[in-house]
Amino acid sequence: MPETKVKKEEDFHEWYNEMVELAGLCDKRYPIKGMNVWRPYGWKIMQNIDALIREEMISTGHEEVYFPLLIPESFFKKEEEHIEGFSQEVFWVTHAGDNKLEERWLLRPTSETAMYPIFSLWIRSHSDLPLKVFQIVNTFRYETKQTRAFIRVREIHFFEAHTCHVDFEDAERQIEEYKKVAERFFRKLCIPFIFNKRPDWDKFAGAYYTISIDTLMPSGRTLQLGSIHQYRDNFSRPYNITYEDKEGRHRYCHQTTYGMSERILGALVGLHGDNRGLVLPPIISPIKVVVVPIIFKGKEKEIVERCREISNRINQAGIKSVVDEREETPGSKFYDWELKGVPIRLEIGPRELENNTVVIARRDTGERKEVRIDDVVDEIGKTFESIDQHLYQKAKEFMDSHIVRVDNLEEARRYKGFIVEIPWCGRKECAMKMEEELDVKTLGEPLERNVEPNKLCPVCMERAKTIIRLAKSY
């Protein structure tokens, strides 16, 4: 089968750019750098991803909201640390036509400063808590690094959940719920990941602590897929989000957030794709089964009718299927659908017509098998499960085999393209020295904070308190 001009294993980044274009995911030619046009196929995949997180949010008692895009400067200025964290990334609106605005507005970089003044109006009593809402919107950040479709953009398709609680302990329970949501959600997408507790100097602006959700791409760089934030009452105090408890006392709410972006689609392209195109997990593939007629003279009508009959049967079972009736060669059709990453291809020619069978071809492994027509729906279901397991295990084995624990920097230098775990005293200056020496970034600490006894920080040579993870990152 034809392959991409650039091989994934030879130049991942050029291969990735080629994939995004050839598969019709987005168009990067819009005249504002980092603001790309979603093409129909890419948007359908993203909508299917959104549907999965909506399902998770509804099942955990969250309600969907939609807040305005523009935030008044007065709202934004209320949380000093938050402002400082986003000050260089904000797009400002200063005029309406020729009229200068009395107060500047900004395009939301994230929605804390838009939502929380309104939360202070919604919440009055302990009976209003917990408040659990989410929205799927576009956010805007002035990305100064090299932009890359879905991975580094200036207009970001963004999911964010926000919660308010009576106290820190209840907010901590919400953090645990979000960790379980992430585990279920990313497993459905066949994306393995690790949780990292970000260091204090690199946590979300205004957060008490931040947990990042990171995966390892084939380039040897980590990609942050999302993050979970414990705010404590750091935002409720400046925004006066209070409730009256059972004893009539007024208390500040404790808050959490959980955010993810279109980077998820970038991870799907990079982790599962190959030199023939995308490889999509069945759950988010816009088309799950394509039926290709293998036409022979004298059998055209019967073969096409059989293909339509089989496709209708599959659609009636709730599985999106199409028949490719284009006047192209079978090989050309195979190439197009493999490029799109459709999980299963069915082939029906004269032999299958005569035997009442179909040939099932898997996109992930290329394996082909012949099955009876009466068994086709059941066989598709089983194949989907097998594809799901194969994609996840392949990506997880790659990530697990590229996480290594070492004791010193000399040893760490040998592991280019790995996530390196090193004993750490906990001081920023030592982490910064490791970053400089290894040309990597700090991911944070494993949540379990496990460190073997008597291990030393390789920079200051004092007793290590925890483990720090370091890697190249996007």
C-alpha cells in the first residue's frame, strides 16, 4: 500500500504535519498563525471526543453551562497571581468600532475570572453545594513558541469543569473523582498517561496544587493532555464566593477544576497513526466500517446490492457504516480509507457473494479474515474490542519502556527521549540545575511520592525527599 512521503520513525514532526493535512483534520492556512480551520473530518472526531467527556460529566453530576467569551478587565484583575500567570498570553479588546471602550475586555485564556463573580451570586447556602459545572468552549492564548496543529495553537478547543465545595476535604474527594474520570476517559481513547504533581513554580496560576496528565509521544517528548487543579479558597476569597453553613456562619468555598484541550486529538494522531495514515480507536471514528465492493464484470449489480444490504444491517446495529461506490479501483479506495483511519474495512466480491461471506480487514494490524454474513455484526464487535486492546497495549508498552529511574545525572544523560525519574531534595534550584544539565523540563513528582531510603539528590547531595520526573516536552 502507498505510504506517507515522510516516515514516522525517521521524522516524527514532519510526518505529523503531513498526517494532519492528508487526513483532512484541519487547514493551517488561515492568515492568523495558530488559529486553524477545523475541517469536517477532524471536527467530527473532536465532537466524538467531546461526547465522551460529556458522558463522564453527566454521570458524575456535572451540569453544562456556557459563559461569554469576553471578560471585563475588572473581573480579571481580582486574582493577582492568576493575572501574573496569564499576563503575557492575553488578547485584549480595546475598541468597539471607532469607539474606545471604557473598560478593556479580554478573550478568555481560561474561565475562572469569568465564572467566579457569577458563582458568588449563585451560591448562598450550604444546600447550594457542591456546585459542579462544565463547558466546552474556545479559549485564546498568545502562544509564542512554534505552533503545531492541535498541540500548540492560539485558539484552543477547550473543556473545563469547575466545582465549589464546603471545605478542603470535599474538594479533595472531587480531585479523586476527576482522577477516575481521566482514567476511564483516556482508556476509551487508548491513550496511556501518567499523573504528575507539578512543582510549585510551575503549577496553574492561583492553584494550591496542580496535577498534570501527561503522555509520551513517539518523538520522545511528553504532551500534557490535561490538568486537575486544587484551588483551596484561593479564588473564592478575591471573588467572595461564600456560603452560609448549618450554624449560620459564612464560609469561603473550596474549589477545583479539570481542563483538557484539542491536544487529545494530536495525541491520537501521533500515538496510533502509522505510515499509511491515521489509526482511530473505534469509539471516536466518524465512520467505523467501510464496505468496499470488489467489482467484476457481470456481477456489478449483485455485488453492490449485497454491500448495501450488509451496510444497512451494520447501521441498524448502531454502527456507522458506509458503502464506497466511487468509480475508483479497490486499491485506491483502500488507500483513502486507511488514510482516514477507519477501523474496519469489509470487502465483498464474487467469491464472497457466492459463499454468503465477507472479508473483514483491520486497520490497525492489517489482518484479514473471512466470516459468514450472519456473523458479521458480532464479529465487528469482537474486532472493535481487539483493536481497542491492541492500540492501548502498544502505546502503553512504548511509554512504560521509556520511563527509567536513575540515581545521577551522568546516568540520566544516556536516556534521550525518555521520562527520567531522579531522587530530589525538593528545592527549586536543584531541579533547575537538572533541567539545565539534561536539557529537559520538570514534569513533577509521581503522586505516590515514592523514593528509596538513603537516596541522594544528585545536585546538592543531600537526602532525597521524593522523586522528580524530567523529560523533553511540547
